[in-house]
Amino acid sequence: MPESTKATIAVPAQDPKKKKPEEKPEEDVKDGASKKKDEEKEGEDLSEEDLQLKNELEMLIERLREPNTDLYRPALETLRTLIRTSTSSMTSVPKPLKFLHPHYPQLQELYETWPVSDNKSLFADILSVLAMTYSDTQPRGTLRYRLLSASLSPSKKLSEPGSWGHEYVRHLAAELGEEYSLREFDETGEEKTTDENRVPGTVEDLQALAIECATFLLQHNAEPDAVDLLEELEIVDRIVDIVDDNTYERVCQYMIRCVNLLPPPDDLSFLRTAHRIYAKHHKFPQALTLSIRLGDPELIRKDFNAPANLTMKKQLAFILARAQVPKEWLDPEDGMTDGESELPEEILECLSNTRLSAQFKEFGKELSVLEPKSLEDVYKSHLENTRSTAAANVDSAKANLAGTFVNAFVNAGFGNDKLMAKAEEGNSWVYKNKDHGMLSAAASLGLSLLWDTDEGLSQVDKYTYSSEEYIKSGALLATGILNCGVRTEADAAMALLSEHVENKSVPLKTSAIVGLGLAYAGAQREDVMALLLPFVADDSVSMEIASLASLALGFIFVGSGNGDVASTILQTLMERDDKQLDEKWARFMVLGLALLYLGLQDASDATIATLKAIEHQISQTAVVLVDMCSFAGTGNVLKVQELLHYCDEHIDKTPKEKKDDDEKKDDKDATTEEPPKDDTFQAFAVIGIALVAMGEEIGSEMSLRQFNHLMHYGEPTIRKVVPLAIGLVSASNPQLPIMDTLSKYSHDNDLQVALNAIFAMGLIGAGTNNARLAQMLRQLAGYYYKEPDCLFMVRIAQGLVHMGKGTITINPFFSDRTIMGRTAVAGLLATLTAFTDAKSFILDKYHWMLYFLVPAMYPRFLITLDEELNNIAVTVRVGQAVDVVGQAGKPRTISGFQTHSTPVRLGTTERAELATEEYIPFAHVLEGFVILQKNPGWEKEDKMDI
């Protein structure tokens, strides 16, 4: 390339067809020899204009070589002007840079000979731009000369990087990141200065330059580039000071989308930075959602108390109620004990979810689904292709039990089902069941009356006086279920259940404990902890009761990292003898511990280290559970890899006496027979992959591929859990490929795999009324008519698909799928844990564990309210959510939308937006309860149109 100019003139001159090549360069282009020369790519002909520019540039370079120093400044100024004013297309190098490229090495040598002066500083500035053409052979030259220029002229302000154009800034940004990553720091964070070939300037200089570049990028619609640059230089928090009203929204959206792709602790620093930007610009709902994601009580309190507007506070209260944030976190800070003065009655009402039941029934009325559904409406047995032999309608206990759950899930929240709530006196469905079946039947009343604390307690009350032990314990469980997610001043659940916690009867005791766990899920109530903690610590208590107490505490203190609960459970795991820890219940005890760390990431490190010290096999299951819960919903790739490693271990389950070598357990006496190695941890590792990946779309898709591999090559314990993991990744979000995969697994030779696949079909379709799934399940009912267990599970799945008549979701993500509901994840995990050994739990006497799904249940609606919280109907567009982060302009955020009038039903992947500008929403995401304010400018516009 340096010889290009000579070649341009020399080749045509030797061509015999041409006489005078220099005079008419335009004709040269048309000439055949010129074409040949173009192919050789040794050079190209220049127009008169280009030739003039080239000569001028060469003349200026000559001036810089002359001894007369007075010529330097004008020559440099002219060079700067020529470079800056040159324009080029996106695909070609600007002409001045192209012509100066061959001279760059000589200019570098010349620069070294100049004494320190302002002229030398300007010279360095120009060389910095020219270095872009040599970046492949001389890396980071642009940055090097930029920093030299700054050091040579400390008094004078250097020209802005942006004055050299967009491409220069991008080049500089790339080199800044590269240079920063090459710098080395010692333990104290001080920079090491060993590298001789290093670019001049300190880390502070690099960071100051990065801020300048980021400011330019922000002003020119390149927000993602600005964020990436500051992240590379580890100063992303300083973007708060350089964003303005036009750029902050796009910056925050990009940063929030990046969170799932970042390793800790960068992910949290991004969230905190975005939170500061929103708080600075008074975007209270956005700031609050980030505080909830961070799980920081201080920030939540601060954000909640920030707006002076009472209506905005009500909207924030609705968001907090959906996330099940403890009310105690919002108590006023300034030493005031009287919370009532700070939180008016109407705000407490929004925070307590007490309106949820009435609004849900109103929503059902609008959608014409208020009428109760019978079992036959769900089963549609006349469409099942069963053989005639199975047609006889036997009133079996198993079928009745399935009917109990189906009726409860389908009519959940409406309080008018025909089997329980509106049953005729003396003809109660409860008595058509046996023993534990009665427990589940009585408890199903709580699900039917979900969230309706007033009506619910009076209906359940009659069963609490039953002479039948199981019915009474079912009523206690029902009390816990119907209070789930609703906080009332009466605090009835505590009053009614606490007295039965000490009961001698095991069913009554367990129902009271689990009921408290469900009623106060996420409430972090110290008084409930004082009640339940002794059962965990007491060695004389059976493992069943200790484990369920541990799980209930996990529900109540989910994601809190509560030290008292954690240390008590750890102590118990260390002190209990091996025989007790071998019991099937132990998994619920460690799940209770794991739930305490849900979403807390590295905060669980100390607990994991302690668990590793426990000698019993349960320690490995506990480590996997705690680890996976800590990173739930983060999409952390390293954690997924770690969990996959657990799955590739082949566990030999033969008794110890058959082995000669004592590889792993050398501390045991060789003569004693050891139990076979427990592989439960592998089952949880598979669920863990789903749990970690489900917060992020691409990760979820990739995890499905891994599950496919595990299904092919995994051990039986892994294979049976794969369907559950798929169900968790896609809860209430039925996608065709997933449906087909689960349908295939539901016919598996291993009945445990088939059973879990059927349940997973219920999970992915929960509350969607998906017609294709319903049809698949009807076919399965015909297929498994001789398998009572599988048929029971098909019925449960049918009940789940029609949950709340298609108005309730169990997907734990809300607020445009940005916030993970911790209580919802706890409920799903507890249910899946019961399915890791379905034969011992769900298909045995503990089918009531299906009610663990209750904390994950929530209406999937959008209800619009006015400032007095009365329902108002407005037109909204509902369509598939589209990710527009980082796209230019203002693209549509939904596709394939339909226009409806509120209230409307929203799918897991759907998004809503107001169809007109008549109202302004207080919430940033149209989901759940949204308060609207009349747009003051709307009527004026209307009149103008008329």
C-alpha cells in the first residue's frame, strides 16, 4: 500500500497503448490497461481533486520537517482541519487518512525528535487519528498518542474525542477496554508498573477518557456502546452522572437486559446503577422493581417512601403486594413507632392484597367464567377413546381423590364449586374419601376459597369441629391455603393454627405447621419462627415433623438468609443420627434450608462450607440444593455447568460388602456394611439446571437441549426428574416443542418418567386452557385406563391446565418477566421435591403436597383502576412481547396484538399497552392492578379534532 501512488503513475506509463497518461487521469479509468491495473490492486487513478488533496498533505508534512518552527502550528492546524472535514462513505477510509497512511512511520520518527510543547501535543493528537490505519500492526496506537497528547499539554484542554468523528471514538473505546484488561493490579488494587511497552497514563487517565467517550456515545444514540465501555473499565456506576432525560431510559433498559449475562458481582452492580438512575429521574415503579430484585429492605423502604403522591404510593403498594414483600420492611425509619400515621388505611389495603379475592371474582364475571365447572366439564370422558371394559364408572377412592384436586384447581378462587363450597348439607364430598383422602378433600375447600379470608374462614370453620381427625387436619390446612398471599389485620391463621402445633396427633400437627408455612409465605414473621423453630431443633421429634417445620420456615423466610433458622437446621443435620437422615423426609429439611438463600448468590458460601463438613450422604444433596437456590433465575452459566457435572457421575448402588477397595469412605470400618450411595443429589441437580436457567430466555432454550441429552444418557434417577425440570423452565407457558417432548416422555417404559412427564404437562399448561394439551391428556387418560397411578396423574394435570378456569398462572416471573416471585419459586420447588419420589409422597398418603403449588398461584389479569381504586374500562392492545432493547428509534414492543377492553387476561409471554392516550398509567408495566390518571391534555386534542 505505501507504493500505491508510484504504481498509479508508473504502470500506465509503460503501457504501449497510451501516450500521455499523466494529463488525463479520467480517460485512464476507461482504458483497458487501467482495468488490468485495478485487478492487480496495486493502486488506483486519482481525480484532480484527490491529487490536489494528496499534494497538499505531502506539502504539509514537508513543512513539519523544516527547521523553521513557526511553520509547524499552521501546518498542524491545516492538517487537523483537512482530516476533520473529510467525509467518507461507511465502507471506505477517509481520503486524508488514506493518503497519510504511507507517511505514518516517518511522522512517528519526526514526532520523537520534537521538544515538549503545545505543538507536539497537537502533533500527537493528529497521530492518534492516523494510528487507526495501523491498528493491526501497532495495537493501541490511537490511545497511546491520545494520552501522550494529554500529558504534553496539561494546561490546555484537549479537543473532545468526538470532534474527530464517531469512528475515532469507537476505535478509542475499543483500545481503552483492551488496554485496561492488560493492566495488572496487586492485592491492594494498586497498579503494577512492570510493562515497558505500556501506553502512558494511569488508570485514572484511562477512566477519565472513557467517560469522555461514553458521553459522546450517549449523545449519539449509542447507549449500549457507552455502557459496555464503562463496564470494561469497571466504572459503570459513573454513568449515573452523564445520562440525561433523553438517554436514561434506553441506558437502564440495556443494563437490566445485561444482568442475566453478567457474572457476579457485576450483575448486582448493574442493577444498583440502573436503580440509582431511575431514582434520580423519579421513576418510582421502575426503581422499586429493581429494589425488589435486589431484595434490599433498605432500598425498598426508601423507594416506597420517596413519592409524595398518594396515588403513586398505592401503585407501589400493589407492586410490593404482588412480590409478597413483608409489610414490616416499610415501617417508617425516623424512630416512629406508630406506623399507622405513615401508612394510611387505603395503602395498607393495597399492601395486604385484601382486594384480590373480590377483584378476581369480578374478573371472572367479566370473562363469563364465574359458573362452577364440574369434573365432567374438565375430563370430557365422552371424547376419551377408552375400551368398553373401562367404561363402568366405579366410585373408587383413587378417582374420588383425583376429583378432589381437579375440582379444587379448576374452581380455585371463585368459592362456588359444587363439590365442597356449595355442597348440600349432609352430602359432603369429604365423606366419599378415606383417611388421608378426607384430609385433602377438606383442605381443597381452602383452594376453592383462595384469598377470600372472610367467607373462607366461616366456611372452613364447620370442619374444624369434626370428630374425624383427618377432616379436622384438612380444615387446618385449608385455613393456611386460603390465607396464602393475603395479610389481614385479624391474623386469623396464626390464631387458629398456633394452638394445634403442639397437638399429639401427627396429621393435625403437620397440617398446622404446613398451614402456617403457606399462610405466611414470604412474611418473615418472627413470632411464627418462635413457634416452629423448636420442632426443628428437638431431637425427639420425628423426622417428618422436623422436616415439615423446616420447610414451613423456608417458605416464611424465603430469600431472607435468616441466620437463626439456618443455624438451627444446620445444627439438626449435624446432630441427628444417620438412620433419621436416611429417611425420605430429610430432603424437605434441606429444601427448607436452601429456600432461605433463594436468589442470594454468594451469601450462601458459609452455609455450603458447613454442609460439606457433614459426614452423612445428605450433605451432597444439601450442597446442591443450597447452591442452586442461591443462583435461582440468574442464568449463571458456570452454575449450570457445575450442576451438569453432578449429573455425569455414575453411582454404583451395590452394597458395600461386594467391594474390596475402600476408596471414598476410608474412615469407615471395612467390616461394616455401608448403605448404597445415595443419588438423590443428581435428581436435584437436574431441577437446579432448570431453576438457574429459567430466568433467561436463551439459557432456558439451551437447558432444554441439555435435558434431551440427560434423557438419553442419564441414570434412572436423572431420567425421572428431567420432565419435572422441563415443566419448571416453562411453567404456565405451553410451547409446541415442549408439549411434544413431554408427550413423548409420557409414554416412557419407565412409569416414574411417564408419571412425572404427565404432571409436567400440567405444569406447562397450568391455567392456560390450552386445547392441544387438553386433547393430549384425554388421549393419555384412554392410554392409561388400567394404570391407576398414571390415570390419577392425568386427572391432576387436566385440573392444572384448566386452573382457575384459565385465569390463574403459576409462572414465578412477573412485571414483564423481570421479577422472580420468591414465594412462587418456593412453592414450585416444594412440589417438585415431592415428585422426586412420587411413590413415597404424592401417590402414598401425602397427596396434599400438591397444595404446595398455592404460593405460586396468582391471577393472570390486567385490571385498570382510577385514583379512588374503582374499576374503569379502557381499551388496551394485548400481543406477544417483543424485545426492543438496543434497537434504533421507537420500535413496537408488542406484535400481533388484539384490542380489548379491560379487564383482560394476559399470557405468560404477552404484554399490554394502552390503545389511546386518554389515560396515563402510574405503573410502567401494564400487569396486575394498574392505576390510571386522566390525561389533562386529552380532551383539548379531542375538541380540536372535532
